[in-house]
Amino acid sequence: MAERKSVLLRLDPAVHDALARWANDELRSTNAQIEFLLRRALSEAGRMPEQTARIRPRGRPRKDDATDSNT
């Protein structure tokens, strides 16, 4: 898997606070919420690259998934 990119993002404090509350409501980090929204916008606009890796599901991996990835 390719290394993830880091991006500096400047936001209005009120926008950041609203994003953080929304992320908390959906049990995501603020960063994960921003990525989720950007991916959704790209997909709806027909601009999501085909080679894009799937986003990791929320929550902890199931125990059987964790053991599979270690083999």
C-alpha cells in the first residue's frame, strides 16, 4: 500500500468545530471525517480515481480479521 499523504489544511474555527462535532457523532476522528467527505464528494462528482484504496471501516477490526492479516 502506498504511503499516505499529509496535507496542511487551514479552516475557519467554526467550520473545524462543526466538523469535529460531526466526526464525534459518527465515531470518527476529524481527519477521518474530512477524508470521508472528500471521498464522497469525489465519487459524486465522478472524479474518484479507480485505483483508490478503500477506506478502512470504523471501529476495531474483528478478531478473525486481525489474525488473517498477521499470516
